[in-house]
Amino acid sequence: MKQQRVAFGPFVFDTSNATLWRDAELVPLGARGVALLAALLAADGAVVSRSALLDHAWPDVAVEDGNLAVQIATLRKTLGTRPDGQEWIATVPRVGYRLVREAQQPASGDDRPAIAVLPFLNLTSDSEQDYFADGMVEDLITALSRFKPFAVVARNSSFVYKGRAVDVREAARTLSVRYVLEGSVRRSGRRVRVSAQLIDGENGAHLWAENLDGTIDDMLDFQDRITARVIGLIEPEIHRAELERSRRKRPENLGAYDLYLQALPLLHVLGVQRLEHYNEAIALLDRAIALDPGFAPVLALAAWAHEKRLTRSGTPPSGVDDAASAIALAERAMRADDGDAFVLMVAGVVLMTVKGEPDAGYALIKRAYAINPNSQAIAKVIGYAHWHRGSFEEGLACTLHALQLSPAGGQAVRCMSQMARVSLSAGRMEDALTWGLRTMDNPAPTDFALCVAAACYAHMGRLEEARATVQRTLGLWPQLTIAGLMGPGGRPDAHDRLLVEGLAKAGMPAS
């Protein structure tokens, strides 16, 4: 059944009798105004072309554009301005108009960002590349929409800019977005170069830009690889920019999303201070949950923080049970949104590592990966899940995919550490040692990477290097033992047998 009452801001438009109401009072509209408003509302925030509006308001009658401009001006005057002082009807120069459907404001003051992916320019004379460029933009929009902390403008709105020179700041204002992703495609023979850049829509600043090259042996495969690469690179850039924005706010103005942003990097800190960071993250997330008890990503992140503190041998405050908290928060997150890939991933981790239900946990993580294979966190976690099940080849492949999505920063170091651990479990000593050593250039190498390297040296008979690596590890974490490395209870997983044996040979304390 067709919707008969459509609400926007303080207005309700009744399509059954073509009337507009504001706070239970009838708002007078002429026949042309009713037709135009109905067309704009039906587009649900998308741009409606001038020709389409003319057809709606003057069916079967030829009129000039000036008549449309007059009617739009009258309709704007009738509606007044939005709470932010802007017009309800936005003009898209040389294209048409769109009704800015005011978003409902969450009680927490949530301020999640929106992003628009503009049509990529085809810099060749080959019209076939238009299909490639348009298909890639559609894939990027789809991929970005899988990250629930972002809002992504629909294709039918962003594609009104196809084939036009665009002022990015003007497009951002018109589409009501904070970030704009734009790019171009250039082909020379069998080689293709895709250039992409992420821009802050408020000030036009370039946040990230990169050229991505490849050959067209399989167009769809190349398109998929470029999409994964772009998403893997810009997702952390958006988080970084949003975190800086959040840090500039006064503490009393922080909403649930701001607190979520500030807690997120604390869960990925490398080095000896990470347990303190877990405590800080949990405190921030508790505040966020108090502000917005139904915000699924916050609930999931809080569950993961408790799981991390538990499995990394952290000590919770008196009266706090990290295992029970992780399970309860994961269940709440699933009830809030069981279609969010991040929520599914965290719930799967909690089932696998805390609740002792590895098969059920693995199933949830698989669902998360199917929904969003371009999330580095999810790709890394499914790599861990495969390792946990003894599927080392799949574990290596997924972890390598995670590393390729974003090959720099702390998360990349964690991926390298996991590559070392899985390689060692698979008996690939040389590979494990190589991956372990690659992390050592980082200012805060992970304990697992250093321990894997020490174990590999020991199994290779290079005991002096093994002992030196253990001493370096103990210099960073003086209290570290083999049992402590294994997590709660100090019971090693069967797949860590080579790691435990090597560390014992290298002289690491057992407990």
C-alpha cells in the first residue's frame, strides 16, 4: 500500500487528498505547488530534474523554465527555512532541485558523517570506459554503505554531476555531506590508471589521494580490486578526520558517536600500555551507551573492549566481570542491529573466545565477512577464525587480504603479527620469521610478533638470537610469561604448540 502521509521537519504531506499540514494546521498550497512538492517528496532526497518537475506541474502543456522558478520560489516562501537556517528546497545548478529531508536527530547528539561518491571522469576518448568508471563508482557506493558509521549518498543523487565540472564544496553543501570522493579513469592500451581523492567538503582540503594502476585482463576483477583498495585506504582516513573533529569539541558537547570515535583507536594501541588504553576505552564507551543505549556499533565496540581486556590478561575493576560484560553487550548489539557486519564480527569473536562456542562464532564472522569483505578489521578477524579452526591456508589468505586493504599503520603491524603466528602454526619457519621481523621496525612491536621471531630462531638452532629476542621482549613487557601470552588460564591453543616449544627453548619464563 502506498504511503499516504509523508513527514519532513514540522510538516506532514497527505498524498490521499494533496494537503500539507504544519503542527496540525493546514498550509495553503496552489495546485502547482502541490504537484512540485509531491514530486520532490517522491524522490526521497534525490535530485529531480527541471524537465521532470515541469512534466509534473504542467502535464501536456509547454511552458518556460521561468514559470518553474516562480513556483519554486513561492513554495520556498511557504515552507520557510529549516532549523539550520537553510532552504528546504536546494538548487542543483543546471540540473534541478531536491528537497532536503531533515534527518531525525538521535537523542545522543550523534553526528555520524555522510559521504558522496561523485561520478569518475573518463579521461580517454573510449566511451567503453564510461561503463567501467560508472560501475566502479556504484561499487564504491555499495561498499561504503556497508560501514554503518557512515551515511552514503545514493547513486541517483550523486550521478546528477556526471559529465560536469564540479565545485566540490558546492556539491557537498547541496548533497548535505561532509566528505566527497572523486576520481578519474585513464586508459592507455591494456593499462588503466584510476586516480581517486578524498576531500573535506567543508573546506575543500585533500585528505587522501592515490593513483592505482593495473591491466585490463579481466575488467570486473580489476574493478573489484580497485574498489577494495580505495575502500581499504579511505575508511581509516575518514575515521582519522572524524576523530580530529571530535577532539576539537568541548567535552560537554561530545555525543555517542564522538565517544565511539575516541574509543576506537584505543582498542588498537600497540605496546605495553595497551591494557590502560582498554580501561580508558571502556570508560568512554560506557558514557556513549548512557547517551544512546541503542547505538549498535558502540555496544559492539564495548563488548570487544571487554573481550580484549579479558584475553590480554587485564584486571577489571572490582565488581566487573569482563566475560559476562562482553557476552551481554554483544547480545545487546545483535538485538540492536544484526545486519551490521562489525556487530556480527564482534559477536562472533565473543562467542569464539569468551563463551566457548567456536562454531557459532565462526558462522557469525563468516556472515560479517560476506557482508563487508573490504573492512580490514573483519578480514583480519576471519583470518584469526580460520587459524583457530586449523585452516592455516585460509587464515593466511584472509590476513594477507587485510594487510593489502591498508598496508600502513598499527593495524598493518597487527596483520603482520598474525601472518607470523599463522605461518609458524603451519610449520613455515622462514615465512614466520620474516613476518615477525617485519614488525620490529615499528615503535611498538607486538608481543606475538617478537615471540614468534624468538620461537623461530630457537627451532632453527639460532639460540643466541632467540634468547636476545626474548630479552628484548621482556625489556618491553617485564612480566610477560608463556602462560600470560596465551591469555586467560594460560592454556595454549593446540595450534600454538610450535610457538610455546620455541619460547621454552629460548628461555622465556613459563609462568
